[in-house]
Amino acid sequence: METTSPAFRHTLPLQLRFNDIDLLGHVNNSVYFSFYDLGKARYFETVKAQNIDWKKADVVVANVNADFLSPIYPGEPIAVQTCTVEIGNRSFKLLQQIVNTETGQIKSVCHTVMVGFDITAGRAAPISDEWKEALCRFEGKELRKSNEI
């Protein structure tokens, strides 16, 4: 389980809602995925420096895994942090974490594989050079791998 984090260049503050809290008095585990989705969407808009038309999306989620490290309680100041860690020909890997913005405590860590998608053909496709260049530019480093991930 990864608990040390790279330098996250994208952080999105989150607002807890009443319905995010379950009967045990903490954020329900299913809500974390909504937080991660929101983080991904805002990250991609920042990376591409434009609003994304998701009806024409050329990347989609292929796999997502989360580790829940510590509960989130009502009133806790939290944010989701997102970065790209690796880019292949047909996919790229994201790392996200939810943190308490006052203490820095990592509440959850998420690993996501995004794949290129041809919306017209309805099937996987290579990641566009535009995506690869935008992700590397935003992260400030070369992330492209020579082999498929």
C-alpha cells in the first residue's frame, strides 16, 4: 500500500454533505469514489486548460482501486489530490489521495488506470499525443513509458 506521496500539483478542496455521512458517523466508503471522480474531472480540465466535453471523451476508466486508511468525519477539512504517474501507448495511471488539509493525514489512496477510447468505434484506442503532452507538461516531467501499461 502506497502511503508516501509524490508532489501533487493538483488539489481540489471538498465539501462534505450531510448525506455523505453514514450511520457510523463517518463518510461512507462509496462516497470516496465520487470524490475521486470529481478530482479526476477537475484535474483533466486543468491539464487540458479547457472544459472537457465528456460526451466526446477519448479516455475512460478501465480500473480503479482504493485503500481506506482512516475515516473521514463530519466537519473535517479535506481535499482530493491527483497526479499522473505513468503514461503508456494505450493507457495512463493516476494516483489520487484524500487528505485532511489541516493535519496532512492521508485518509485514502486511489490508483486508476485510464485507457484511450474511440467513441465513434466504441472501443479502446491509443492515448492521443495531445493527452500525453498535456499530462507531461502539467506534471513537469516525462511520464511516457516505452511499453504498454
